[in-house]
Amino acid sequence: MSLGRHPWIFSGAVARVEGEPESGETIQVQSFRGDAIAFAAFSPSSSIRARVWSFNPDEKIDEDFFRRRITGALKARDSFINDKNTNAYRIVYSEADLLPGLIADKYENYVVIQILSSGPEKWRETIVKILVETVNPAGIFERSDMEVRKLEGLEPRSGHLWGEEPEEKIAIVENGLKYLINIKTGQKTGFFLDQRSNRLRVREFAAGKKILDAYSYTGGFTMNALAAGAESVTAIESSAEALSLLEANAALNGFDKKELEIKQGNVFELFRKFRDEGRKFDMIILDPPKFAPTVSSLDSAIRGYKDINLLAMKLLTPGGILFTFSCSGAMNIIRFIEMLGYAATDAGIDARIIEILSQAPDHPISPVFPESSYLKGCILKIN
């Protein structure tokens, strides 16, 4: 029997459950013929009834199993992470690192974990113990504060777990630039680590340009543009707290305030205002939040993506560059490119995609788990 080895087993594929396994308990998954297929974590409340730990019929799911998996994830990052140049990165990426439902990010000397499903919830203390042994952090903080946990019958949770509790703001280094982040209340686990490689690409394009950074958050793209020698950067963000950190990050890196314009507000509204004022930019970075959290919301989300990209295209000078992204897992790259085509047509411009972008390599993509590929982007040149 050939297996695709996708790690999710949906409730509709389950003929029967023998006994009464608890939430997070390790169960053996068998085919309808009775052949052993996998060991998985059981989730009685979720439509994803089980998440596979291992397809090896001889595997034992115990403390040593988690030690091997976490150690393997750390070693896999050795070839492209240099702690001296970058001390903030993802060390465990859920299913793509063969640990479904577990996220672990390293920020300087702290580890932040997210537990998204019943399996790692059951092994939480063991996971913390192994992270202490293998990473040797000053402290571990938990950010399991996502609503998705409720689908697993788990309540959102956030708080200090082990060791030294981090300050409200800690300093990290990424590609030689410094950032203050808040791992207790910031977006995701404190920073958008998945955009690290794309921030470097922005640095390569930004010298001498007037740049608009939309949905700037705490300034990841803005700092790289300023580091490259951009003529000016206009950063737009709705969160006053994020913009306060952006301003602090600019100061931390010694950038001139005169090169930075900060705008708090709604990106759609400010784009229309800039259009009406006749403002133009040489380069625009467009990194919106997740417009399509589910497949059912994709059609309406595509309209939103199209509208904001159309507005961005109209704000670019001839020959301008657009870095545009979607972090919606439901939006694949083909639909994303089609949307950009419709936006360019309605904007009345010709555009060329000169590069397709993805998430940083510490967020690996599993070929048997396409859901691990969620961040997609394009660099467009406008004629």
C-alpha cells in the first residue's frame, strides 16, 4: 500500500476508534486491513482527529523521541544561521520539522514556544525540559494564545514557563541590524521571522529610492531600506505600539529621523489619500495581514488583495518596484499571481514579475505537507 505520508488524519477518514483515548494520547493508526500505518496524537475535539508523530512502525513516542526530533531541527539550521549575525530564528516549525503543533522560536537568549494542538500539549513539560537541555536559554516563554487552540478543545494560554522571565522589550540582531521586540504581546511570537530573507532582498533594491512600507509593524523592512541608503522611507501601520517600536528601532540603528516618515492609520485609506495628492514612490513594500484565514474566505480575500495591490501600482513611478506578499495559507502562488495580473490590468499598467519569494529557510516546507508553505511574494517591476 502506497502512503502519501501527510501528517493529518481527518475525522471523516476514521472508521472507528478503539477504546477511549484521551486528548493528546499517542495512538496507533491502522489501515482498513489492519496494517500499522503510524503513531499519532489523538484529538477528540478537532476535525483533524489525529496528527502523525511517526510513520515508523517501530518508533516509540517517548522523551527520547522528542529529543531526537528537536535536536534534528536544530542541526538542520546550522548551515544557514549564524548567531553572531542573526540571533533570532525559528528552531522548530511544527509539521515541517516532524513535530505537529509545536512552534519554537529563539530570540537572543530566550525561547518562545507555541503549542497549537493536543499532542504537544500532552508532552509540554517534556518539550520544555528538552529545550532547556539542547538550547540552554536564559528563559522560556509561552505564547499559546491563539484562538485555533479552541478547535482542539484547548484554551488559549500565555505566560512565563521556565528560567529567567524576559523584560517587556528585548534586543535581537538580524542580518546585522538591531531590533527591540516584545515577545510577551507582539505579533506571532514577537517578530515576523519568516520574512528575514525577503528583508535582505529589499536591502538590495532600496539604495537611493523613495520607499513606502505598508503594514510596517515594528519596521523590519523599513530598517533594511534605511540600511541600504534609501532616500526616504514612509512607514504605515495601524498600531501605535508597533510604530513606537519602529521609531525606537530606527534610533537603535542610528538612522536619521529626517529620512523616515511615520504614518499611523488604515493602509487603504492612506493609499487613496496619497493617490489623490499625487504622491509617487520608487518602491513599495506591501505585507498585509492574513486576509484569508480559511479556504471559504479566499474569494473575498482575493478582492482585498487585488484592491490594495492596484492602489500600490498606481502610486509607483515608471520603472518602480513592488514587493508584495500574502501570508494566507489558503492563497497559493498561482492564485496570487493571477490576482496581480488582474490588479495590473485594472491599474492600466504593464508589470513584470522578476522574482518569486517565499518564507525564510528556518520555516522549511515539507513536500508531503503543502500547508507548511504559507508565505508567498513577488517582486514586480512596473513599466
